[in-house]
Amino acid sequence: MVWTSSLTDCIPKINEPFESYSSMKSVEELLEEVKKKFPRQGIRIEELYEQDSDFRSLCRDYFTCLQTLKKYKRLSDEEQQAVTDYQSALGDLENELRDFIFP
């Protein structure tokens, strides 16, 4: 996946501690968002989150992208390009999540 520079600037770096993400209130909230997308895969999602650091990073990126997209949807027309970028990134992240969940 190729991130645009503006999107890369908005998504927290992978090596930052989880607690530094101001929009992520808890691991449970993050996991609930992923489970909403893949509702029949809750146990698999939890197992992957516990066992795979790449999957945890992907979940964090997905959650951050989803939260940022929700914020941008409330902004003016000037911000619509950012919304389009985040929608595209969200689709890419969902595909990567799907690849982990359904190997």
C-alpha cells in the first residue's frame, strides 16, 4: 500500500507507544472497531492481536484512519480531498486486515 505524504503525517508511527494515541481510548475500543468490520471473526481477531505485532500495528493504523475519516467528514468542502484519501486508505487497510484474518 502507498500512503500519501499527508496521510503518513497524520497516522502515528508504529514505534510510538499505544498510550500516545489520543483518539484510542482503549484496546477494547480498537478491537471493537475491527470486529464491526469482520463481525464473525471476533475470536480470530483477538488471537491475532495478542500474537502478531504486525496485526496490532495494522489494527492501530485502521483505527486511526477510521477516527480521522469520521473527523474529516464533518469538515468543509475544502477538506474533501483528505476525506477521499482516507477512504482509499481505509479500504486498503481493510484489505490487509482481511488478508490476516482469512489467510
